[in-house]
Amino acid sequence: MTPDAHLLIVDDDERIRTLLQKYLIRNGFLVSGARDAAHARRILSGLDFDLVILDVMMPGEDGLSLTRDLRKDRDVPILLLTAKGETDDRIAGLEAGADDYLAKPFEPKELLLRINAILRRAPVTPDTSQHPKVLQLGPVRYDVERGELWQGQDLVRLTATESQLMRIFATKPSEPFSRTQLVEELGRDGGQSQERAVDVQITRLRRKIEADPKQPRYLQTVRGAGYMLAPE
């Protein structure tokens, strides 16, 4: 767990919000709460958080809309809570920019595991005698040591999960990772739904790397093997 990580819980149900706050505080987190998207915006305007836990179904602006808006200028990790169990609804959350999702009802311990998986930052210490410090992807470059993606002089914003994926691929450039491997490296539970979630994250990452995301040159699909980052 990240020591003293500050979490923001956004949920219109005061009972759920209070219960989660108490549980997470007992587990060592700093926790703030917001009753809706507008309240969350006011809090976020003055404070930085390590993770936002966001209910999808709220009166007024819903969680998906707030996620999309936050992604315009923030890379704070976002975990969506949804009462909807359909895979397509969860995928919509990932496409909006969330890092993970959890369907209600859930066990508090499962929420804790998801939070820790998102916050976990296993630093990559590359062997620079074997691997370059910068991977060139056409006009885009990835600084391996800093974990930063650049296009010219502009820093390309990555979500927490996108950043983790880049770090994973950078450990073995031009070598494929299976979807199962990526799910494990991301600290997720196995299963087809999580593999589909990885597909969505790859699609979003390609939009930031590729000139034509539908015909990827650098973040390639390797038939029968998975995905591979192929720098120049």
C-alpha cells in the first residue's frame, strides 16, 4: 500500500460513502468524500489525490461524464463503482478513461485489493547496458527511466494503467506479452472480462502513440502471442 495515500470517494449514497471512508481509514488511507460530481469538482480544484473512487450512477452528472472530463487534464487513477454487471457498461467506463471498475455489491476487501493494485508502482529499473533509455516510436518517444511519453516538446498524459502498460512493454522491447501476462502484471484477477479490459487499454494507448491506431506500427498485435511494443 502507498503510505498515507489520499483517496476521494464520490458517491451520492451517504451510507455507502461513510462506510467506505471508515473502512479505508482503518486500513491506513487518508480519505475525503464528495456527494456528487459538482462537489467532487470543487474538492479537486484545491486538492490532489492519489486515487478517485467514483460511483457511475449519480443524479445530475454521472461518473462516466466526470471521468471523461477529468481525463482532459488529469492523470489521477480512477476506480469506477457500478451497479451494472454488463461487460459493455464496464468497458464504457474504461473507454472513458477509468483504470479499473468494480461492480456493486462488492466485498470491502476486494475494493482494498483493487485500490492497492492500482496504487502499486513497481519501478522498472532497466539494465541500460542492454536497453536504451529512450524508445523511439516515430514522432513519439518514451523515456524509460522517467516513465514519460513525449511528442516533440509536449508531454503526453497517460492514465495510471496506461503508464503501467508502457513500463511493462519497455522491460522487453520487441517481445510479445500475452493478454494473460498483462492482466497478471497489472495486478488484476484473471478471466475473460479482464483480458477484454486490457484490449480496451491497449486501444486507448494506441491513440496516443500511433499515427493510425487502426493500423498500429509500434504497439503491435502479434497473432497467437498477444501485444508487443516495437520501437524503431
